[in-house]
Amino acid sequence: MLTPPRTVVRRDGGLYALERALQRRGFRHVAGADEAGRGACAGPLVAAAAVLPEGRRGEIDELADSKLLTPAARERVYHQVVARALAYAVVIIPAEEVDARGLHVCNLAAMRRALASLDTRPDYVLTDGFGVDGLDVPGLAVWKGDRVAACVAAASVLAKVTRDRIMVELDGRFPGYGFAEHKGYITAEHSAALRERGPCREHRFSYVNVAAVSGRDGRPPRARRPAGGEPTAPLTGRGAGGRDEPMEHSGPPGGTVGVALGEQPRPPVSVGEDVVMEGGVR
């Protein structure tokens, strides 16, 4: 049997070129997956997946890598993705889960779960930067996928907007850290607040900068979070307040929002690479 020719997609083909090429090859439903919050030292890790419709309906004004959009533009694109997507899903990994299992394991598990939660089963999966094993459909890790593939950009917007909203809520529960401004990332202001107030329960104690100010930097990374959970006020410094009940996150109708706890990695399966980006990483 003859092997079909490899499809080459030029990088100047636009944000939709990769998905259109896959659809021409018979992969009608192309899902994109991305995350937000990997580099933050506070707050959850959020992963999202999205399947956009074929043709003009799937083309969204202003859609781009979420990091390149203003907050107002991200909100506009978010609502368009929710309204137009054939399916989307968002998974939230709490800070304590990141501490317990490790960032990369949680990241893969969250994207895997988001993809598995889609109402429309994807025929092909595109991920940003690195592949996700344990899928039963072919997929491709695309370098800077949120700037190359529309479905990955859509997932990046879903994840970023969801996480930003959570961080604004956390700013009200744990005032004094500036979560609403820096969203839990390591800035000069955030570092100063950590030194002055100590970490709160929404910080990631497996991160070196948080462990150092908590007095637990000499412990193994996954043992740095104190047993029994964090108090609602910071461990040291002035009290920041905050309620003890768990946060609730509800998504718009038609999508899925979940909190991933204790999911075990699935065995890897072979992943196809039917499409390559010209000049990119295979």
C-alpha cells in the first residue's frame, strides 16, 4: 500500500493553515490544547482544549496567542470561542496538587483530561510545545503552537482568561499579595510581598522562592507544603484574611470545567505525525 505524501504547511499560511491542511486530509475535528500558569508561583494551573468548526464559522476575529492580547481583547475572544466552538473544556489543577505531583505531571494530566472531556471527539490533536501521551488519536506537538494553530490559540485564551479570573477572586480572599495585578507570577512586587507576609495557602510550596520564605527550603520539593493544609492566613507576617471554603468555578453552558485531583497518568500510545511545519520542529 502506498504511503500518502507528507503534507507541508508553510508558516506564512496564517493561523488557520495547519487545521485546514489536516481537514483536507480527513481529520475534520482538530482539537488544540494549551495551559496557563506554568511559570506562576501561586494559584492553580489551568489547561484548556477546544475544537473550532470548519470553514468561516471557525474563524474568530482577533484570535491570537493569549499572551499577545490585551485583557479586554482576551475577554472578547474568550466569548467568541465559547460561542463558536464545537466543544471546549477547562481543567483546573490546585496549587496543592502541583506541589504533590509536580508541575510537568500535572500539566500533562490536565491537558489529557481537558481533551478527554470534549463533547466532540477529536480526530487529531495539536498541543503547544510538547506532546501529550495517553491519547487514542494522532497528534502533534507544535513549537509555539498558540501562534501557529487557531485551535491551540483558542485553548490558550480559554485557559488564560479562566485563570486570570480565579486570580482576581483570590486577590479578594488573600489581599496584600497583588494577585489581581501579577496573577501569581514572580514579579518584584510579588517577591516583596512574599518576604514581608510569607506565603498563603494558594502559593506553590514546591517552588524554590516560596519554600525559601516559608522556612521549608531544606525539605524535598513535594514535602514543603505543611501537612494538613495551609491556614487561611499567611504562615508568617501580617494576617491576610481569607475564607476556608473551597472555591467554585462554573463555566459557561456548552463547555466543561473541572478540578483534577489524583488522576493517574495513562499508558502512552503511539502518536502519529501526519503534518509537519516547514522550518519547524518535527
